[in-house]
Amino acid sequence: MYLTDDEIIAILLKEKKRKRRRRRVLRRLTCLAVFILILILGIGLFINRGVLDTPFNGRGVIFIDPGHGGVDGGSTALGRKEKDDTLALSLVVKEELEEMGFKVYMSRTDDSDVDRAERGKMANNKHAKLMISIHRNQDDKSEGEGVEIWIPSDNNKESRLLGENIIAELEKQGFYNRGVRSGTLVNSKDDYYENSVPTMPSCIVETGFVSKASDNKLFDSKLKENGKAIAKAIEKTFASLYETEE
Ligand SMILES: [Zn+2]
């Protein structure tokens, strides 16, 4: 069978058209696939951000700040560094709070450098409901002992409640109660960074003296109990500030 030139041209044209149509369909499918992929990624990112930035996860967000870290060892006495103690205790507090249903963020979870002024900003960024800075005290004469808590200079009642609850629980563990104080050691109208930057109730817990052997013994032998005590006080404060019915 022979085909005329016109017939051959017609067949070729039809073939060309079919190819073009197929290419067009393929292009559309690719566009659709890319669109769906972007949509899925977008939704994923949205959900992910939602989870990361949600102010409440279970009962709420608590910010724990283990004092010092990295090159800043904090107080040193009797062969120990404050930065190690603050991290060890903070990790217990975190674990206990998480068991109670809180979302816990920390300024550091290892021996890293974190700027002091940044710690409060981190708590603000995480929408924390309470910020607790864990420290230890020092007295070169080795006379000072016990727990001391610092709250903002405005002496706001929420921070005071937090401080009073924590010191009461630590007193039960055997620490001498040095009281909850507002401002700083040198100026009652001034604030430590840890209390001036956060927008939520906050306090600095000076958990005994590194320079006092009996405080260190209490700190080490009851590390878990002390962490539990602080977490219990935080929970109690959170409940009365945020979970009571109007
Ligand atoms: Zn300190």
C-alpha cells in the first residue's frame, strides 16, 4: 500500500500533535505534583511551627535557667564549680516538671556558654509562664549557709509567691531559710538580669553555698529530692496563678 505525500504529511502532523499533547499533559502533571509537594511542605511547616511556638503544651511552659556555664564557672569552692551543680539540679527539676505535664525549656542543657541577658529573652520567646534561675551561693569565709531567693525589685506578688513556695519546699529538705529578697544584694531598687528581662514571674534560687560543706552534702545527697521539691513548688505556684477558676 502506498501513501501519497499528503497522507504521509497528515500522519506526521497527527503524530506531532499527539506528542505535543502528551508533553502538555506531562507538563501539567509535573506542575500539579510540584504544587501538591509545596502544599504538603507548607502544611507540614505550619503544623511544626504551631507545635514549636504553642504557648501551652499540656499545662504550660516553664523556663529553667541553670546559672553560668562554659567559660563562666560561677562560684568555685571546695573543689566544685557552681555551673556543674546548677545544671545537675536543673535537669532533675526539668524531668519532674515534664512528668507533671509541663513543657520545659532550658537556657542550656550542657556546659555551654549562654549570655546572661539572653536567658530572659529566651524565656520570653518561649512564652514561658514562669522562669526559675538556679544558682548556688558563695561566702569566702565559709560562714554563709542555706537557701536565698531573689525576685524582681518591684516585689510583684506572683514572683514572691513563686519564691516563697520554692524556699518553703527546700527548707523541708533541710536547707536553712535565708528568705526571699527583692532587688539585688547591693541595691534593692536594681534587678539581676534573670529578673529584669523576663516578662513572666521569675526568681533566682541560690541553692545553698558551694563554700559550705554541710550545704554541699545536702545538695548532693538529696539532689533528686531537692529537684522534686523545686518542681513541686513550681507546680503549686503555676496552679494558683494560672489554673484556679475565676
Ligand atoms: Zn550564680
